[in-house]
Amino acid sequence: MDELALLKDFRLEDAATDGAREHARAALQTAMNRRRLPSRYAIALAFVTAALLAAGAYAIVHEFVVGATAPKAVNAELEVGHLFDSELIPWRGHPRNTAGPTRVAAAADTPQGPVYLLMTPLRGGGECLFFYTGREDGPPPPGSCSLGKPLQPGRFSYFTQNITAAGAMVIGFAPGAIRVRYAGSSYETPLGWFIVPSRTNEILTAYGAHGGVVARVPLGQSSPPAPVRAKPLRGPVFPEPTGPTRIIASAQIDSARSGSTWVGVDGRLRVAVAPAWKRRRCIYAYVTRPSANDVDQHCSWPGLRARQLQVFPTPVGWTSIVDSRRTWVTVLVLLGQVGADIVRADVRFSDGSSAPMAVRDRVLFYYVPRKHFRPGQRPEEVVGRDASGQIVARKRLPFVR
């Protein structure tokens, strides 16, 4: 069964102009390993990953009650407007604050410990759904956001997610259900959402407030079953490098963001490129060398026309030692590529200044320093020039000025 067909209502409309879909394929990382989502879903995942930066610092979480408000430490982090901190610089049209407390939508026990499904309402409409265990070490857990409308798909839907420190889990929505039974265990679902450990050949039964069955589904198909015509696979879901990787640019890093706070770090940012399937390329930036699976998520950059330019804000995160503690920190780069006619590019800022971008092997790169995070000095536009100096391409960036 094609699980993607069950997720149509989870879509987040492309928040960025100029090819947000390709950005998601090129920039997003391990959160996509198991879900195989189209890039429009991936953008939502990228935005929400910073929601628990501070909450992930403590090891054991108490007082998680399904249907109730999440612990104060989680809500305190979200209520100060850091839900979209992974953007680092605010994007136009994105909410900066929540509309109410985060609630525990569902919970499940695993051999590694409990895992929680949390729901956060957004100011201006919409909500975010994300996972938390309290055992994360590294980047915060992924989630899904819908801006301006609820996430509920309106019919029984589910997907499988490999969650850090919990394993493979099935997450879904059963309209009208207050509890579900699966693989011999019962789970409360006061908001309709459920999370259960992934099992094979098991049936999930959902019960309504009246006690009757509202859905009975072998996980692996929707209810009612919808015919899906299989399409022949024309290439890998995630292309992988087909040749050697080369480092084409680097920059020394002395400060990074931990949540909303700047901290001192000592690292080197590198930009790598490699050939991929069907004339595509792998283009990615990193401080800590990524795994092979992580690299595969960045191998869908397509070939461009001679005067075409692609550039995307790309958070780059890694675990650093800050005040003798392992801390997840992030920097922002503008990463992209240009066509053969573009030999130079500049980033223009909202205060009227500009700075040159590195253009090497048709890869576009700029590390955004701390001073350009301030309002009135943020990146606003990228322009590409040909050999004569004439501007032949422009891309407006999505940041609030």
C-alpha cells in the first residue's frame, strides 16, 4: 500500500518561493528516512524540529498524561515563541507564537521506554504534531505542522515513522475514536490521534465514546480500502552518490544558535558535492561528517538551465560541547546551485549592503554570520551575474526584513 496516498491532508503549502520542493529534497535530513514523504511535507518537518531544543536537555520526563497539558518545561519553551527556531531567521507568514498549551495527544510504551505524541496549537490557526521521548541525543525529534488549518485528515489515516530512542512507530488519526486496541494493548486517544509500536500482521480497532467500533483496520491499508494503481519505479526514491565526493568550500564557525541563544563554538563548516543518479547531484553542508543515509537525502539536485539559479536557507546542525555539556547547535547557510552562464553571485541585505557568495563547480554557498540575523540587516535577495557582470537571475529570500 502506498502510504503517501493516505497523507494528503497532512500537507503544508510551500512556504518559500523559488522551488521549495527541491529545497526539501536537498536540505532535509534523517527525519525523512522512513516516511518517504514528498518535499512539501518535508518542509513542515524541517520547521518544527527545533520545537523541543530546550526540552530535550533533560533526560527523564514526568507527568505526561494523555489528553492533558504537557509538562511545564515543554510548554514554557514553546510559549515564548520558539516553535520555529529551526528557521533561525523568521520567515514571512509563519507564526512566532503558540495559541495555547501543548497537549499530550497519545502515548505508547516501547522496550526503550515511553514515546509521546504532542499537539501544539499555533497562533493564527493551524497546529503542530510532534514526538518526544526525553531520551533524544542530538537533533530534536521531527514532527508535522499545518498552518492556518487543523492537521486532522478527516478520515482514518496513518504513517510509519522511525523515532529516535523508540524505534518504528505507527502514527495515525481515527475520527471519533477515544481509544484504540492494537497487538493486545489498549491506548487512549482523546484527540483522535494514536501512536503504537509497529507490528506486522496486526489489526487496529478504534472505539468511539459510545463504546462501539468506529474503525477496524489491518495496518497496511486505509479504511475503507482505496484502490491504488502501482506505478513502475523509474529510479531510486532517494538517489545516492554515484561518484567521489569533493569538498568545494569551507568556513570557520565560532558561534551558533542553541534554541534562541547564541553560544560560542569551534568548528569548520564544509560544503560537499558528488554526482548522483540521472545527472543529478548531491550537494550538502555539514560540520560533523554525515552518515551515508544522511547524504542520500541531499542527492536530488537537478541540472539547471544556463541562466537559472536555485538557493535555499539551510540550517546545519551538530552536537557541540558548550559549558562542558553536549548541546545541539545550528548555523544558517544559503545553499544552492547555478546554471553554466552564472559565474558570480551576491547576497543583498535589507539594509542595502551586499556580500559575495562562493560559486564553485556551479554550487552556490554563503554562511550567514550572526550580525545578519538582526532585523533590518537580514538576507533579502540573491542575484546571479554572467561573465560581463550583468544580472541574469534573481531569487528573493523568504525572511522577515
